[in-house]
Amino acid sequence: MPGRKSEALAFSLVSGINLAMARLADIWDSIGIMEDQRVERMQTVKKHIEGLLNQMISEEEYLKKRIGNNINTFQKQLEILSMEMSVEPFELEDDLSVLQMEKNLRLRVEVLEKERGERLRELRTLQEQDEELCEELSATPFYLPPGSLPTRAQLQELRLHIHTLGQEKRSRVLVFSGLREDIRGVMAEMGHEPETSLEKEAVCDDTDTFLLTHDNIKALQLLLCQLEMKRKSLTALRDELRGKALCLWARLESPEQEQRAFRDALPRTLSEEITQWQTEVDRLALLQKAKMEEVIDKIRQELVALWDRCMFGPKQREPFNTHFCSSSFTEELLSRHDKELLKVKAFYEKARPLLETVERWNKNWVLFHDFEKKASDPNRFSNRGGALLKEAKERVRVQKLLPKLEEELRSGAAAWEKDHGTVFLVWGERAADRITSQWEELQLQRGKEKTERMTKKGESTPVKAQGKRSQTGASGGVTPSKTRKGPNQTMLRTNSISSSSSSSSTPSAFLSVSIRPTLSSQKAQQKNRTLDVSQRTPLQEFSSEKKHSRVGSYSEFTSELSRKVSGDAILNSTAKDIL
């Protein structure tokens, strides 16, 4: 279709030229122009038409040449841009005209140049951000070859690098803010004013003036550590001065109202508070000089109380007796008393765990003694309301706890001697020796009581009677069956039997137990008991010898009594009534 239009246009052009030439011929005929002039004029028309066509042909040829040059130029530019931007080379489609080829290449070049410009602009923006963050964080900038166009992957890596630096900056800002608040708090607490440039920058409100580098953060952490150490030392000094003031107040019996007024007037900063306490200590020291004798007497009372708490024996107190009994009340004597008091206090703080263990052992030892005394008392079985069961449970608890406390005390004393190179004494004795002596003393007391019971038993041998009245007469003339009837009657009778069978301290009016072991069996039993005692702890030995006399409840007591009666016991009619 386009070809037909161009052919029609060419035919119309030829027809137009022919019509124009015919019209010119008619004009020339009407004018009467001669043939020579007519030829001359026709040559002029031909020349003019040929010149115009030649000019048009030249212009179109130039256009064709320029399009060809543009194609070559665009192809070269595409090659360069593709290499710089790391993109695939542009490939033209087949069967394209020259003009279409030029257009496609031109459009592709424009797209790549636009993208190239965008990359360069983004690169400049990202590099500015990177340089700013790296300067603040003292980090290494992202490296790109100078003069090169970044690829899409490189731009993405640069974005990630900047994002990482931004997160690092935010985290350091948080750390810096926390350190700044801590430093401000410590300085305000101590009453310390910023002196160095670092301290001034640390407490400054403008965060932009402080570079968030690792070195600066470490410097701030070191500054905070130094300030905290200084605060700790000032606090220790304040506490020391306050302790001295409290001690002097107590010694001088200062009014409570005066002490409260002084505390209420104390400033908030440590430096000023230390100054106030130092002034108060100096004032009290002057008053103490005026009341030297009274102050030293109070220190001596405190020393005695502390010696008792530390369980010092006479030998441990003896080195200070000279100063303790001195009547020359001077500042030197006061200083010696203060040193001794501090020394004993330091010992008490070090030995507090061991001393507490000794105290616990003493309390449980007293309970153990009380239980042993109660065990020989027949009246304890008449107590109702579960007291006997509670006593049995408490006895078991004490018997289990004493060996543990003794082992803990022995190991603690051994560790003390190993760590401090000195013997740990309790009232002048080694801890282990004191425990052993206490058990030995208890064994001697037990043996003495047992001997006394055997002596009394030998002196008052019970007389066997055939009838019921003769036995009741022997018990004091009161027949148990005539006592008050009630629930406690059986308890009273059985308690009498139990106390008779367990303690063997008094003859029973109701039950006579006759046990006649042979001589050989007695020797064998004595030998076995000797071997067992040698392999047991003092508490186990004592408990095993007393085991047959312990009764946890009334049902256990009656079952034990029944077992004995079914064996070798000879029971009279009164005892049978009880059972």
C-alpha cells in the first residue's frame, strides 16, 4: 500500500511537470516567442527543476549518511555503557530498516544514560551518608574504585553497609546515653563538678559534640568506673566516720533528739556529708577527752560482751588484762582499747559462721540434757494432750541434729586452722576437744547416776508377797485399785511399771521382774557391748544404751510391757488388773 502511494505521487509529479510545460508552451505561443528563445527558456526550467531535485537528493543522501553515523555512534555508546553498568549488550532485531535501527539504538542509549545518572546521584548521596557515619563512628568507609560506575549489587551492598552503621550508631547512642546518665548520677551524688574535657563532654546535653567511637565509649566506661571507685571510697569513708560518730554518741550518751537533728541536717552530696561527719567526730573527740574514764569503762563493758560472744577463754583475754585493769585513763589507753575492740570485732565477723554453729550446738546440747532428765522422770507419762509424742519427736530431731552440728563444727574448725594458721578455741579449748569433754562428762554423770541407782536397789530389795494386800502395804499402804477411777488410772499404774522397768531407780509395788542370766551369757553380752561402744559416736552410744527405755507413745509402752510380761516377768494380781 505505501508503495502504491509513492508511485501515484511520482506519476502525479510527472503529470504536473508535463502540464506545466504545456501551459508554458501555450503562453509562449500566445506571446509569440521564437523557437530559439523557447528552447532557451525550457532549458532554464529544466535546469531549475534538476537543481531542485539534485538538492533534495543531496539532502536525503546526507540524512541517510547521518542516520548511519548515528547508528555507529549509538552502538559504540551502548558498548561503553553496557561495560560500565555491567548489563547485557543490546542486540537489534532482524529485518529492521536503517531508520528503525537508529531509533531503537537511540532509545536504548537514552535509557542507559538515564539509569547511569540515577546511579551516580544515588552513589553521591550514599557516599555522603557513609562518610558522615564513618566519621562519627570512626569506621572504615565502603570502598568503591574511584571513577567507576557502581553496579546494582555494589549499590545494594553500600545501602546495607550504611544500614549497619546506622544500627551501630543507634546502639552506641543508647550506650552513651546510659553512661552519661550514670556519670551524671555519680557526680551529683558525690557533689563532683566536671573538670576534664572528657567529663564536660560526657555530661553535655548536645550529643553531636561527642564522637561515638569505640575509644570514646571505652573512655567513658573507664571514667564511670573511676567515679564509682571514688564514690565507693567516699562512701566507705562516710560510713567509717558515721560509725565513729555513732560509737562516740553511744559512749557519751548523746541525746537522741540531738542525733536526729544532726541526721536531718545532713546534705545530700557525699563530699559535704563527709565534711559534716568529720566535724561531728572532731567535736565528739573533744568531748571524749573530757570524759575519758567514763568512755573507757563503757569500752571495757563492750569488750567483755564481745569476748563472751566470741567465746574467748581466760588465756585469750589475758594479753589485754594489763590495759583492761589499768587505772591510768589516758588517750593512749583509750587508743589501745579501741584497737582491741576493732580486733575482736574483726575476729567475730570472720568467725561468725563457726560461732553460730557452736551456739546452735550448745542449744541442742541443753535440749539433749533436758530430755535425758525427763526420761528418768516417771511423772512425764501422766501428761496428756500429745506432749509425750511431741517430746519424742523433738528428741529424735535433736539426736539427728547433734552429730551433724558436731561434724560441721569439726570441719569448720579444721578449715579455720588451715586458712588462718591458728587454733579455733571455744572458751579456751579446741572445738573438737570441748565436744569430747562434754560427752565424757555426760558419760561420767551417767555412770555415777547408774551406780547410785544400783546402790539404792541393793539397799531396798523388794519383798515378794503371796497376797495382794501385802504388796500394796509395801507400796505405802494405798491400794491402787482404790484410787480415783477414770481414764488416768491405767496410765498412772502403767507409768509406775514403765519407770520401774526402765530406770530401775525404785522398787515397783505392782510388778516384779525376775531375770536370771547365766555367768557366761553376762560376759558375752558385756563383751559385745564393749565392741559396739568402741565403734559408735558418743550420741549413738548414749542413745543405744537408753533405747530400751524410750517410749514414743502409750500403745508402744503397753506393747513393750506385754512383751516383757510374756517372757520372764512374774506379775501379781494388781498388775494383771492393769493389763
